Amino acid sequence: MAELRLGPLLRCTDGSFATVWVETSASCTVQVRCSDGAVGTAPTFQVAGHHYALVTVTGLRPGASPSYEVLLDDTSVWPLADSPFPPSVIRSPATGGAVRVTFGSCRWAAPPARGTDPIGPDALDTLATRLATDPDAERPDVLLLLGDQIYADETSEQTRRWLAGRRDLDQPPGAQVTDYEEYCHLYYESWLDPEIRWLLSTVPSLMIFDDHDVVDDWNTSAAWLADMRTTDWWQERLLSGLMSYWVYQHLGNLSPAELADDPAWAAVHAAPDGTPALRALAERADADSASVRFSYRRDFGRVRVVMVDSRAARVLAEERRAMLDPAEAAWLREQVLSDEQTYDHLLIGTSLPWLLPHLVHDTETWNAALCAGERGKRWARLGERLRRGADLEHWAAFPRSFADLADLIAEAGAAPAAPASVCVLSGDVHHGYIAKASWRSGGPRIPVVQLTCSPVHNSVPLMMRIGFRFGWSSPARLLGRLLTRHGRCPRPPVSWRKQGGPWFGNQLMTLILRDRSAHLRLERTTSDATLQTVHESVLTDD
């Protein structure tokens, strides 16, 4: 008899339908049955000996919040018999109400023993506890998880022991994961956390990868990638990472209509064993980034969320270096400027911040110029060593792409039906801050802000904290100007000022969007495992 191995995860919701993802122990038929009669059924599909289903539930009513159960071959497996949590629900927000978007990134799996967490309470665990214990607590309409949902290269002590039972950890890549089965173990470790499991079953989630979902500084440069390809473990590591990401994260980002038009989904779902079809997709993504798209768009009423792949879609050749390949850049432009539906707020999700502390931005721009040969071959070699050693690979390290995104936002903000706000949502840098952009000439008259929130559950060394604080200072800006002058770098088309932060610690940000107003709240975990509001601001008022 099939058992529930992982999930359920409530994923894509849109008023009348929702998708629910599960992993099971064997092939079966999965049914999601709601208390108000809405129902969905799907057979499992198989990848690398694992069985999964993505169930589309139809017949939901806006404004309703029915509870649901999951059945495998007519046997109820969720809610768990001994669950201390309230029933999982599928909440469909009423038309015209506020949209609450909670976001963050960078989550190490919480240790299994409570009270012994060296980096403090997990912000998602803490959110789950609040929602479970207080029925009147404000509930997010969607969780945006902006990268590093798992750490393939920084494994826990428990995972290292498990890996040692499979292979010799003295051989490269040591205690990092190597294949599909080991990636699956990371998702079990992270998502079987009881609080996380319940939270993801009852609050819709959207996800995008960042580097640690595969390896630290993934796709930093062409030289980095060439070095990785000389190892005997990289290819399987990358393909397994992309395959597991597609199954565990990417599928749930897509609507039923998008899935129906996706040839990869059709091939994997229809085959007795979808492994070859999915591996072929991962191989195409590795060989040609333009052949596979991991970016996507979701609309929540009049709020548009565009999640951008800023890892796998890169062009690494130095003479054409870009954060997004041409096809991906064209797709982004189409989503932002599309006239098929006007929107009041535009949220651009990218795991890597667009606007950084000024010294960090200038250092990355200077480094990009050195690596491109602006100061000769000797400086180019030094630049590549610095780029890898100091993780200089954010949007600022792709100057043309940085400027292109600025131009796109400016065009959207100047359109006749311009949104009330544009927010770039990011994580990665293990602290939070708010930066407001302004254009040197022209530009939109609406608020354009960088909202960075990280980590959900991780840490940052003291010296990096000091460095990030210094990076916003006036002396740092002067030092940055000297660097960009040495690199002969053009001035960026935008300037920006910090409006809040930096904030350190495990944290989440929430945007409350109603009509054309946008309010922001930052909450940080406390030592007694509660979420405390440390910042609130009005980005735009109706």
C-alpha cells in the first residue's frame, strides 16, 4: 500500500483552482478532497525510483477556506492521525481584497532537537507556530521563497552521517550531495520538519532556486564553469540538481494551463519512468540556457509577480556576459509590459539583489570591467580570482543587465497605465534592507524599491556584518567611485539610497497590497521563538 512520503504542498492557487504536490512511496492514485466538495485526482509519475503527483483541485469558491484531506488509492493519509496542527485549508482570497505576500530566502534545515539551534529560531517555523496557535493571525496569501531552499554544498551533521553510509566522503565532492537520491534526502530533511510541513500544506508557495540549491556561486563565470567541468562529479551533480529542482520546486510554480502546454511535463507524466525525459531536459538546460525556462509569472488580482531565473539563464562568455540570455530578457520584457491585464503593483522576484550597498555594487562593477580586459590581461586574471573569492556575481557584476533592468522598470513606470509601485524582491546576502531607486534622467515617478530579506534560517559572520554596514556609508561611496574610475566604468542609470536596515537575524518581510497602496512589514525571530516586528513603512498610499 502506498504511503505519503512528503507533502502535501499547496502550490499554485487562482480563485477556482489549486494545485497540491505530494511524494508517495509507490505508484497510486492521489485524491485531494475538500470539505466543501471541491476535489482533484491525479495518478503518480515516477522519476529515479520516486513517485510524485501534482493534483489540480477544481470547484473552489473565492472567499472560501475549505479544509482538505489527501487520499492514496482511497486511503486517507493527510491530515496525519496524531497531528497537533489545525486542518490544512485551501484559501481562495475574495476578489478585491488585500494581497499579502510574505517572502525571504536562505534556509538551512532546522535541527531536529528543539532548543539546540545555534543560529536561532527558524523564521518559517515561527510563522507556522503563530498561524497554528492563533486562528485570527494574519495569514499570507502566498509565500515567495527566493532561493537556497536547500543547501547542497553545506550539509548538516545528520546528512553527513547519512552520506557516509552511501559512499566515501574522503573522495570529492566530500560531504556535498552528488546525485538525485541525495538531493531528495535534502528535501526530506527540510520539508519533513513538522512546522514547515504543515505551513507548506496550508499556505500557497512559489519558489525559485539560487546557487546553494546546486552549489555555492553556481555560474559565476565561464572560467568557473570550465573548471567545474574538469571534475568527475560535476555533471551528475548539476543534472541531478536541475532534475530535483524541476520536480520538487518548479512544477508547483506552474498553472494547470501552463502544465498542459509544457512538453517536458507531458513526457515525464506519460512515461512509465519519466527519468530519461527529465534528464534530457536538464541536459538541454546545461547545454543551452535559452532552451529551458525556469522563470514564471503569477497574477494575484491586480498584483503581478514575475519570478526571474538569475542563475541558470546566464550568458557567461565574457564578451557577451549577461544575467539573462536574450530569450529570457525578451520574456521578462513581455511579462512586465504586457497589456493583456493592467496591474497596480509589480513584484520582480530575483534571488540576487538588483540594488546592493554602494561599495559592494561598485566593487562588482569594477571587477566586471577588469575581467572583461579593461585594464589588460594581468588585471583580468586578478579580477577572476577576486570574482570567485569574494562572490562578486550579483546584478552589478553584469553591468549591461543591471542597466537593462533599470531601463525596463523605467519604461513600465512611465507607461500610461503605470503601476502604483515596483518592488524588486531578493535575498541571498544574509541581511535585510530597503533601498529606493531614482533615475538620473527621466525615470518613473512611482516608488521603485529594492526589498532584500535574508536569511530565513542561517547566519552571517561578524566581519561581513561590519562590511555590509560600512558598504552604505559615505566613505564607502568614495572608495567605490575610486574603484569604478580605475575600471573606467560608466555611471549606472540609477542612483539609490537606503531607506531601512541593514537588519540581521532570521527574518521575513511581508507586503500588504490593497488597491494602489503598498505597506511593508519586516519581522525577525526572537530568542523565545516569536516573530517581532522591527520595521513597518508605507511604500505608497492610495
